[in-house]
Amino acid sequence: MSAIDLLSCYALMPMNTDHLHEVELIERLSYSNPWPRDSFTHEIEENGFSHPRVAVTTDDAREVAGYCISWIVFETLQIQNVAVHPRHRRRGLARHLLLRAIEDCRLNSVIAAQLEVRASNVSAQKLYQTLGFRVVGERKKYYSRPREDAVLLQKRLR
């Protein structure tokens, strides 16, 4: 899907509590150890570092197709969580959400973006690497259900 088609199919906006039912569904469909609802509520209502964003379809259904939660902490953008509903995968939506998070933080004094990803999630690692992220380390036994190492990726922004 071209960037123009993508922009006409999805609108990016701040996540709010009205989105949580659909966000929870996507989270459960995407991860073996999903975030609970109260974690998303915390990101929306209480975490001043957090920038939760959803991609909503522009058709009449106006359904949440994906989301990205990122934190800006001093000079670092930390990607916390990205997921796309299975019906909307392989269209470039995760890339679009990540690029928006990176673009938003360029207005601040952010110099690097970083994230962790499961060692077995090769497709996500390839996506991040096409966006300029590079492997800078690993976190042993970082994930649970199942227990797995994380690959630490970072992208210099300045």
C-alpha cells in the first residue's frame, strides 16, 4: 500500500479511554503476555512521559486498527508497545505509527530512539532495521510467557 493510500485509510490520533476495548483486543491477538487494561489507562491518564496513539480506519466503522505507545524521557524516545490488528497487517501501518512517533519527538531535544523486541520476532526486527534501528545489546530472559531474551535496538536521531 502506498503512503497516500495508507493516509487515506487510517487517521492517527491520541489514544483515549474510548479506544481501550479495541486496543485490548488487538493486544490479546498480538502478544502471548498482553498488557492489562489498567496499563493502557495509566499511559493515557497518568504517565506524563507517554504518547499513546491509535490508527483508526477512516471508513464508517472507525475501528482501531493499531496503536503505538512511546515515551519521551529526556533525550530518548522509548517505544513501549506497537501492535496492529491481524486484519490490517502487512499494509505498512506499524511503520506509519513508528515514523509518526519518531517525527513527533524530533520537535523536542530527543537524540535517540530505542526499543526491545523478542529475539524470535524476526519480522519486527526487520521492520525496525529498515527504519534505521540497529542492534545495540540484549536483555537476557526479559520476556515471560514464554521466557525469552530481548534484542535491544536503537536509532540515532541527531
